[in-house]
Amino acid sequence: MYGIIAFFRKNYFVLLFAALEFLSLSFVFKDNYYHEAGYFNTSNSIAGSIYTTESNISSYFSLKTQNNQLVEENAQLHNLIAGTGDTTKHPKVLQKNPYGQQFNFMTAEVIDNTTNLLNNHITLNVGKTQGVVSGMGVMAPSGIVGIVVNVSDHYSVVMSLLHKNFQLSAMLKKGGAFGTISWKGGDYQMALLSQIPMSEKVKVGDTVVTSGYSNIFPKDVMVGVVEEFKPIPDQYFFSIKVRLATNFKKLRYVYVVSDLGKQEKTDLEDKTTKEEGH
Amino acid sequence: MVTEFVKNIFRFFLFILIQVAIIKHLELGRFINPFLYVIFILMLPIRMDRTLVMVLAFFSGMVVDMFYNTMGMNAAACVFMAYCRPWVLNFYSPKGDYETSSKPNIQSMGAIWVASYAGTLIVLHHLVLFFLEALTLSSFFTTLLKVILSGAATLGLVLLSQLFMQQRRQR
């Protein structure tokens, strides 16, 4: 017994070091694999209010650019309604399914955003109160942005497409081949489209859009255009560099996308499991 | 003694605010992400209890993690840095140990001492941080380059901040 106490007294510094490292690393790995809802991120009220203040100040300096972007988007939407626009150039805000409107778009303001890290996140000024839940998609007028990973009452944290763990099903508009879009760090304008079989025809300049398989985004939301492609040796797939449609450095207003059908589906599943439980 | 305590608390808030509100949004390219807030840990008194230093380091790392959405990464890096600090201090100790009045700043110890002491600890901190961020060794050299370039940027900012604080003191 005395031996144990003596051991602790002698090595308390190393033991404290080990304990704190273990604690920190468990946070790192837990966060990396589960993205559990927690409040120790920019969605909490302290970080949220600091970044809201900062964004309120900085927004004055970009009012003109923002106005231009909104006007441009308005024009695109008018074109879409008139049926004269090219639908790949902008999100399908009015997409319908046989049962009526399937996707709901909520406007949100970006209050914090980075592009120069390996794991970039975006903080939005909408949260649970506005109906945001983890797993919803986020898109800008020009293309996809990311996926909501953490929500508090008034803020939400989005895993940017510019995050090493980001993955989303995407497809080539021409030919319809499916692949996965991801980002490996580096250039904020370039992403990687993988798992497109070498049997498919790929051309530089081809449009890459969402596949709609994940129930996160509607089908055909713009991702980017093929910049460069080469076959991976010994594999049957192309490695495709995609120039992203979204300018992540200039994000200001975005849409949080909720799949109304998904909600219905999960509700039905919940109900079924409950009834089976009785 | 009390004023030193207040100064340290002031530095904690000031440098963390500078880190998360300004430096986080600087766009200096993919290899340069300075972490100036570690200056708070670097400038804790030389003779401060190493256990307390470690707890404070953990705490400051967690606060920065909160703003970076990088749960635990900065905390792990800071704890490692605090663990190494006594050895680094010992390694760079002048002949006949530190004076009781010595502070880890340029005015008290000179620029060369601060650059080597801070430089060593910053590299150790950034090594843990950037390898945890990558969480793989496949991009080993990219990550290493990031450690070196960001480390140099952090050290530059630390020295600049010290000179700035020193000038204010003299005025």
C-alpha cells in the first residue's frame, strides 16, 4: 500500500501528463469517428456570439459583393422559372417529386469560416430553434458547401467540403457515372472525384453534380467541373480533379437543405420499431 | 506577485482572442497556420510549479480547440509542450541556473535565449498538433513542412509580441 502511494508521489507529473494526454486524445478520436453532438465547439453561445460580432463588423466591407451575388442568383431563379436557364448552373430550388415539394431550403448566414486548415468548419447563425438537425446539407447559390455536424439552440457547425473526412456521392452529369467527392487538403478550389470506372468517358470540363443518393442534397446540385483526370495504375478507376463551383473564401449566405421525405421515412421507421416493440 | 498573476490572466485572454478572432482567419497559404496563443504558456514564470503549468496548458488548448472545432488536438499539443518545458528550460539554463527574478522574455534573458527556448517548444507543440490533424503518416513530408513553416511563423509572432510588450513597458 505504501509502495503504491510512494509510486504516485514520485511519478505524479508523468501520471498527470499521461492522464491529460489520454483525455485529449480520446476527444480527438471520438470527434473524428462519431461527430457526436457536443457543446465544446463553435456552436456554443460564447464562440457563437464572438463570431457573430466579428461577422457583423466584417459584413459591412463586403456588402457590394454580396448584393451582386444575390442579384445574380435572383436572375438565375427567374431564368429557371421561365424555363430558359441551363439547370446545371444553379441549384434546383424548385425541385419537385411526385408527392410535391421534397426539399426545404432555409437561408442562413455564415458567421465563421476557414479554408486554410486541413479540417475546415463553417459556423451558421441558425440552430435547433430554426429546425436545423445534424446531417442536413448546406449549399451556396453556386454549389454544395458541406454537411451539418453539430447543432445548438441558435448556431450550427458545418463540416465543410474542405475537410479531410468529408465524403459525398456525386456523379458526372454526362453519362451519369457515380463516384465519391472528397478533399485531401491543399488547394481550396480543387476536390477529388474517385471511383469513376475507367470504362466511363470523362472529358475535361465535364460537369460534376450531386447524385441525390445520400438524401442530403437534391439530385443535380452543382459540385464543380472536371479539371484534370488520370487512370490510377493497377486499378480500374480514374482519379479526377474537380474545380469546385463554390468559392469557399467568399461564403456569406447559404441554404440549409432538409429532405422532407427523409423525415417522413425516419418517422415511419421509428413508428414501426415502436409498434414492433409492443 | 499579484501583478504577475494578473498579467498572466490578461495574456491568456488577449492572445486567445487574437488567435481565434484574427490569426484563424489569416490566409497565409496551406502550410502556414501560426498558433500564437502558445505564448501564454511560454511566458508563464520560469519557476512556476510544472503541474500547474500543465493544467493551464491543457485548459488553454481546450479553449482554442473549442473555437477551431478540433476537439482535443490543441489540448494534446499543449499538454505535451508543458510536459517538455522543464527539460527545455533545464537544457537552455544559463551557467549557475536562473536568477530568481528571471522571466522568460527578451528583456530578462535576451533574444537568442528566447528564440531557442520558444523555438524548441513551438516545434514540439506543432509536431503533435499537425500530425494529429492529419491523423496519418501518408502525407508525412507535407505535414513536416507545415510544422516547420507554421513554427517559424509562430516564433516570429512570439518575438514580435514580446518586443511590442517590452516597448510598452519602457514607455
